[in-house]
Amino acid sequence: MHDKQALFDSAARVSELELFCSSCTTELARAKQTLEDAIHDHQQQLGSAREHYQRELDQRLARIAGLEEQLARHAEEVTELRTVQTADQTRLADAEKALARSRDAEARV
């Protein structure tokens, strides 16, 4: 009789453990799904942030490229203006020399 009772007790304990394991398995599956959902959400947020910052970077790079082109055009203008200025200074110096020679010639007469 004692063996029968031990067998019933063991069977009851096995049922309890099976129920507990089933509950743990369910809880583990839920926790795993929650973690997978959180990872997925985080990856989507990272992807969105990455896209946002990439767009911002692209816009800034385009702005820099535009400013570099503008700077190159301005440098060209400055070079052209300096060339004109040098030519004007040369003509002015030549005119001043011619004026000085003309005054000298008038003074001799």
C-alpha cells in the first residue's frame, strides 16, 4: 500500500511539475516575444534615425558643394578684377608719365 501511495504522490508531483513547466514555457515564450518585439522596434527607430541623419548629412554636403562652387566663381571674379586693376594701374601710370612729359615740354617752350 505504501508503494501505491508513493506512486500516486510521484504522479501528482509529476503533474505539478509538468503544469509548472508548461507555465514557465508559456512565460518564457511571452518574454522572448516581448524581447524580439523590443529589438525590432529599436532597429526600426535606429533605421529611422539613420535615414534622418543621412538626409541631413546629404543636405549639408550639398550646401558645402554649392558654397565651394560659389567660392570658386568669386575667386575667378577676384582674379579678373585684379587683372583689370593691374591694367588700369598701368594705364594710369602711363598717362601720368605722358602728362609729366607734356608739362615738361610746355615748360621748355
